[in-house]
Amino acid sequence: MARQVALLRGINVGRAKRIAMADLRARLAGLGFEDVRTLLNSGNVVYSAKGSATTAREALIESTIEASFGVTSRVFVLSAAALRTIADEFPWSEEDRDPSRTL
């Protein structure tokens, strides 16, 4: 199984589109994803799943969120390796390299 990242747009910003992360983790686990974890209350999710990150997987997560919580959110899924590559290749300044200050 590959580690993947799902980034949910606009979740838990202000009082709109509120989703409890425990409920989100449970719903994604119900889809067959394993070791589902969320980052704070951000709507960012890391999980393990068979297969690759695809637009079909994005659509599955989007429809599950809408059906379960009544919230519409655009979801972007990528492999954990792809996210690592993006972070590694980003032109950070020296002061921005502190990992406790970045995602």
C-alpha cells in the first residue's frame, strides 16, 4: 500500500464547512483506507491505500464528504512521495527551512 495525501479545500475555515477530524478519519477508513491520520483541524489527510492517487479517488472522497457531512469541498490527492518532492524542490529561504514552521 502506498502513502497518499488528500488536501481538502476550505474545510474548517471560520464557521463554515465544519467537519470533525475524527469523523473524517472514520469515513475515509470506511472507504478501505488504512492508517488514516489528519493534521490538526486542517482537513489535510494522510492514509495508506492500494493503487495510485487518481482523479477517481479525489471524486470518491469528495462525494463521501458531501454525502456524509453535507459539505462540498474540492479534494486534491497526491502520493506522499510527490508531496515530499514538491517540498524538497521548493526554493525555501534559510529562515523558512525550520520544519516546525512548515507543513
